[in-house]
Amino acid sequence: KKAMKAEEVRDLTVDQLRDKLASLKKEQFNLRFQKASGQLENTTRMRDVRRDVARVQTILRQKLAAESAA
């Protein structure tokens, strides 16, 4: 999987963002588990997932702030 683009994330609804965040967190956990057991081959995926989590959280926060301001 490739890293997500901010435009892709912005097109998602708040519920979709929450679902995406949950799946990214699950993937992040699995990657950490693989790393600890020495099975992780694609170490750059960890960085990509961490950045995707941050990207989704940021846009989710922006959307929620916009909703509460409206």
C-alpha cells in the first residue's frame, strides 16, 4: 500500500475518517508486532502508516472544528 494523499483523506466523511483511523491503528499495531518478532521486511511501511495516522487525525480534527463552528 502507498501512503495516502491529503486530498484523498479530505474527501472522506467524519465516519469514514474514524473507520480509516481504526484500521490504520490496527495495521500500526500489527507492524510493531512484526518488528518485535523480527518478521518485518518493509520497514518504511511503519513510517507511512504513522504519517497516515497523523494526516487522518489532523483532517478529522479540522472537520469536527468546522462542524462545531457552523
